[in-house]
Amino acid sequence: MRRVPEFLTAAFSSPVVSPLEVATRLVVAVALGAVVAWIYRRTRATSDFAATFPGTLVLLAVLIAMVTQVIGDSVARAFSLVGALSIVRFRTVVRDTQDTAFVIFAVVVGMAVGARDPWVAVIGIVIVGFAAFLMMPRKREAAAAPFVLNVRIALGHDLDDTIGRELDAYLSDRRVLSVGTAKQGMALNASYTVRFRKDKAPDDLVKALNRLEGVQGVEIVARDETDTMA
């Protein structure tokens, strides 16, 4: 009877790992995943990412560490995992290419911990973190939280002539979202994404615009809570 080749028996066997060692690796994955999430939060504007994304990075690091330990040196398990994951469909689109880089970052950190190479993860976090902070936009202070400004003015008034001077005085940046008629064509609605100057507040702009002739309504809301005026 022929002996089974050694490389085949090795592919279907796995080393025994104690539960304590498995738990230790997963705890380390949680800690290093949290560092990845912290770097992400510190190098990205709050308005640029979903609130759940940093937590997803932590969970991703832990899950990949688990997967790496399950696979071990088994080729059969690796192919089985590929087949299982091919069934899964993710519908959420990553909003930014830098977010994709952080997803890969968390995956690699989890893989390094699961493969018993934590120093690869630690050194990688230091270097990638330094690069992320180095490439962080310089004027983050000026990029205050974005708002949506909805203004209604009476028909017959020029939009820019009516409110343009006040907007320039209170805002560091503004972009037109939409312009349309309201009240059966008797008024004009305009929506802007806006960022306020450091020394200006939203309520001050509302008061200033309401004092202008022709302005019928003003509304300012956070960008994530945007509702157009009725």
C-alpha cells in the first residue's frame, strides 16, 4: 500500500493551539484594530466617514485574525474559505479610495496577528500611521462641519444680489445644491452646502438673512440631516 505524500497530509492537518493562545491573539487583534480605527478618525474629517466605519475596522481586524488561525497551513481550508466567502455579497460602497486603504490596513493587521507575526502589525501601524498623518489635509481647522442652507426669496429678486454679500461675510465656503420655484412659482428656493468662518455661528446668519428685503424663509441643518424646505 502506497503512503500518502507528506505534502498532502500536511495540507489536511493543523497544529494544536491552546485556547489561551487563541484568546490572546484575538485580544491583540482588537487592540491593534482599535489603533487602526483611531488613526482613521484622526486623519479623516468627521463629515467624510460613516459613524460605524471605525468600529467596522476593529471588527475586521479581529475576524481576519480568526480566519487566519482557522486556515493555518491548510490549503484545503483556504480553498473552502474562498468558496464560502464567494457566496457573500456586500452592497455598501466604500465612499473614498482612502477608506479602501484602511480596510486593507485592518485586514493585514488581523492577518499578521493571526499568523503569529504581531511585530509585522505593530511596525506596519507605526509606519502607515505616520504616512497617514503626513498626508492629512493641512487646513482641517478651516474645514468646519458642513451644513445645508435653505433660503426662500420672493420672485423678482436676484438671488446673488439679495443674499450674496451676507453669505460671503459669514461663510468660508458655499456651493449651490439646487435652485427651484416654490409656492406655485411665487418664490424661489435655493439650497447650498456651506461652511462657516471660525468666528461666525449659524444663528447669526439666520438673523442676518431674515433682515433682508425679499427673504421669506431661512433654514440651516446639518448635512446628514438635510431636509428641503416645503
